[in-house]
Amino acid sequence: MTQDERRVWLIRALLDEQGYRNEIPRDVFEQKRLLRGLFNVRPPEPISDEFLTVQDAYLKEAIREKGVTALSDLKPLKPHQYLWRGDITTLEVDAIVNAANSQMLGCFAPNHGCIDNAIHTFAGVQLRLACNEIMQRQGHEEPTGTAKITPGFNLPAKYVLHTVGPIVSGRLAEKHCKELASCYQSCLALAAENGLLSVAFCCISTGVFGFPQREAARIAVETVTAFQRDCPIDVVFNVFKEADLAIYRRLL
């Protein structure tokens, strides 16, 4: 199959699975939006090996087309500390960190701009299935400040570390700061426990969760630096916005 043929095949399979008979748009951009939206809303239910074969080939090629960045392509600003602005789903490290919600199943909003949505989209439907298995065994929502690990599936990263950051709906409190520090500490401890040598952190809680960017970055750098004194794991501070890039540059 060509990439175009894979995309249409996947759209049709997901529409059929949900009982829809929608006409597939001819425009490639609209096809990509539709496919991503269908990935996003699909519940964590069993899927055929045939679907996974086509999906995996499609996602790996889609990521290749976006361009993969390896840790070796980056230069540290400090020993074991890197700053990189870009799409975390294209970063080849041992693990990337996902800013998850307490349900830990990924973002179900079609084509939403959050990192949870992007990571689940390009990892493939296997990631939601893996997260669902964890949550079914756990039997309750994921607490703020803890972390779980899953394979990265179709991502360049080998693993995904999922952590739930604090939600700041009003004034920033000491409780929020301690919870955010716990997110970084929990991810690093889990990475070390699993023998991982490199981790890329997104800007946890600074999006829709409302944590002030400057304070979040300060906590991130301080927590990582303290952990690295005993465990020199490579850490990439991954940012997407120009404002966050400037903040981290000043701190590093």
C-alpha cells in the first residue's frame, strides 16, 4: 500500500467499526484530520492484527516524513541537560513524558492540540489499550504527581512516561508546586528503575492545567538537577512555544 492508500484504508476501517457510512474527503489535509479524530475517539477495545499492521506502517512513515530528531543531534546546555523546541512525538530518546489526565486514557477530543492527544495519536491505538490495562488493574484514577510507564509503540521514543500534573484554577499554592515537583521526581525515578538513560519532559501542567510557565520551569530545572546529582540521566526539556524556550534558556 502507498501512504495514501493506508490512510483511506484506516479511515474506512474505523468508520465501519463505529457503524458510520460517511464519505471520505478527497483532500489529503481533511483525510488526515478525519483519521486523527477517529483515532482520538476510539475506545480502548480489541483491534485486529490487520488493522495494526496497516496503522503501524502508516504512523511510522508519517513520523519519518515529519523528521526524527535523535538525542545525538542535540548539544547539552549543561551536563546531561538539553533544551529543544519541537514536536515531542518526533524525538528519539529512551522515554518521552506525557502530561496525562487522571483517567490516563489519552485525550478523546478530536484533533485537540494538547500533547496527550498528539502522543496517543502517533503512538497508535495500542497506547490507549495499554493505558486501559494499567487503569483496570489499578482500579482508580491516577493521583497527581505519580507516574506510569508504557511502551512507545510507533513513536521514536522507546517508552512513554505518563504523569498527571496539578491543575491551577486560581492562585498558585505551595501544594501545586510540590505536586509538580513530584511529577518530575516520579518520572525520573521510574525511568531509572527501568534502566532508561534519557528522558524528554514536556512543560507539564502549563497548558490547560494553568500552571504559571516561569514557576513551572524553575521547578522542573531544580528537580531534575537535584535528581541528576545521584543519577546522571540525560534530560531534554522539550518546549513548543517561543516564550517557554526563552524561559528555559534563562534558567539553563
